[in-house]
Amino acid sequence: MSGPSSLEGAVEESVIGLRRPLLLQHLRRLNCVVSEVAFVGRFSTVAQRPYREVAVFTHGLPNVNPLPNPIGIQLRPLIGGLDSCLKGDPVKLSVTDGAIKCVDDRGRHVRRVTFNAAKPSVAMPDRREYEEVIAAADWQSLSSNDAASIVDFVAAHEKASVVHFMVSEQGTTVLAGDPEHNHAQMLMPDITGDASNSVAVPAKFLRSILTQRGLEIAMAFVLRAGIGMRFESEGEVEVTYLVAPSDDAGRSQKLPRLDLLARMDKMVEASGQPDLATPEVLKALAAEGITFPGKQPEQRLRHALPSDVRSKYVNRASLRGHAYVGSDIRSFVAQIPGMSRA
């Protein structure tokens, strides 16, 4: 089996010793929301689903040697090999020649091909902005009993595609189903906040995350980004998830490009206008290094914004007027510094 190597030219193996259960837990916590990641250092990563419904962040594993180079890896094949083929513990992991190899203390081994860690599907352009939002969020402890209760509650109402968190200073009510008609509910009195934090998220992601076990669980209602959950151990954050809000049908509204929203907020405020024409937005963004290559930059910009905030920043009439006129787009793009003509 062969594939593209992210370590071309490497001639020496770097061997890392670690506990197999710890590595499996780490991989499963990522695989519950994404299928592939780019690891750096102590198996640290930031990854998101292709349509930005969920993002996951981890600083990696404690007390292990770092990887020699960043690597991209498909999670499920690696998990399957570690779980089914290897039985011993600990394992020795090495990376060389475009592959990752794990050997247990009984001499059994599995080998999985890696890919270039710069692959676009695992890139996340506004990592810093998300990390700032996560750090500023009001994280509140969620007891293991409450986490198990939410999982059982969602499982018992499997036909409900959406879970609503109705937040108040007296606690948070969790609703499964239509909040106006047929629904079931449970109360979490220890999770409190302002009513403006109330949010609905897809049930499938909530279930996937909370079925992963952790010593301590915390959650937060994150402005503009839906709901946050994270696993902690002895005060250290092990992995953090952001789940985008959903509509009533369970369709995710996508995590917003926070770098875009922050810049566009300033543009709208400075202009004194409720929204801005698309060419004006693109020019200002390009001047700050945020560009949308291609023949239809307006459309790329539009798709990068959550549906519920597009009209605030970009005049919809201008989108209709400019998005599909090829010659106008090409001439317009040519005038913007840093924009691709491809």
C-alpha cells in the first residue's frame, strides 16, 4: 500500500513510547466528529468537518515525546489497527517514509499510510480566533451523571434531530423535539447563563461527543459559535469541541469564520451603513490578506458566512448582481491586490 509522503527525504525513524489505551482514547475523541486530522508535536491538532458543523481542538497527549514532523492521518484505520490487531501495552510508535507504525510489547505491529499535513481538508484558517473565543467562554462543569443523562435522554428520543438548550439564571432546560409542540425535557440546574445564550444543536453530534468518557466534562455557550464542550483531567484541558447551531430540522448552520466576522464588524461600524456592497467588502478584506481566489469570489465569500448573518454584512442585491457575471468578475478580481486570477 502506498500514498503521498509528508516526510520525503527522512531517513531516520523517531520512536515514541506511549500507552495504547491512552492513544486509543485520544484518537476516538477526535474520530467521534472528524475522520482525518493533521497531528503536530505531542499529537496536537485542530480539525473541523468539511462543512464546518463541528470543530475539535486538542493540545495533545501529556508526557510523550513529540512527533518528528507534522503528519496527516485517517483516524478510523489507525484506531482499528490499534484496537483489533494489537493487544499488548505499551506500544512504540514510529513515523518514517510516509507511514506510521505501531509495535506492541508482543512484537505485533500495524502500519498506516500518512498524508501531507497541509492537505486543505484538514486546514483551519482561523484557529487563533477560535482559540480566543474558547479561552474567553464561561466554562461550567457538567457532572458525569448529567452527561450520561443527556446521552440517555437523546437516545430515548432518537427521532428528535435537534436538542435545544434553554438557558436561564435558574438553570438550563434541555429539550428534545419541537419546543412549541411535541417535546421532552430535562433540567440541569448547575448550568446557568443569560437567556440570549439559548441554542439548538444537532442531536447526532451531541450524542457522539458525550459518549466519549472523561474524568471531568465542562460546557459553555459560545457567542456566535453555538455550544462548546471539553474533557478535562486534573485541571488540564484534554480536548475541546465547538458545535455549530442548527435549524429546527437539524441542519447545521456552520461555524462562522470568526476572522471574517471580526473584520466585517469593523467595516460596517466604520461605514455607518447597515450592510456593504460585495466589491467593497472584498477589496477591504483583500487589503488585510483575506482573499477568495477564483472566478466567483462573491460566492466564496457568501458561502463562508453563516446564513443568518449574511444580510448584515453583504448587500444581497449586490450578490445577485455580481456573482454570476464572468467578465465582470474577472475584471474586478484583476483590480484587487492579492486576488488570484485562476
